[in-house]
Amino acid sequence: MCIAAPARILEINDKMATVDFGGVRQQVKLDLVTDVEIDRYVLVHSGYAIEVLTAEEAKESLEAWDELLKVLDEEE
């Protein structure tokens, strides 16, 4: 199973971006996506942005991740 996480683009430098995963920053490659802009959200898998999200898709994805993290915290 592959999991992609949503991240907000903070900076773009050629085909690389600095993204934010809720406070954790990472460099990701932009080779697989187009129309990227600062403050847009992308799905990231294995260091690559694989999809640019609409505002609604980003909101839904972030809410789903929050729910997953809550469930995992309860299991500990």
C-alpha cells in the first residue's frame, strides 16, 4: 500500500519545493506536477509531489489525516 500525505508549498526553486507537513518541513521534487504555486497543497509520496490539490481536496485530506492520527493516538 502506498500512502501520500498532504503538504503546503512554502518555497519553489526550479523543480524542488520546500513543503510543510503540519510543522515538519521537507524538500520534495516537482517533476511529476504542473501549476504549482506557493501556499497550494500537494500530495507527497517518497519525496515527490504527485498531485496538486484544490482547496477543498486539501481540506478533506487534512481532516482525514487528523482523524487517522487521533485513532492511532488512542491505540497507544
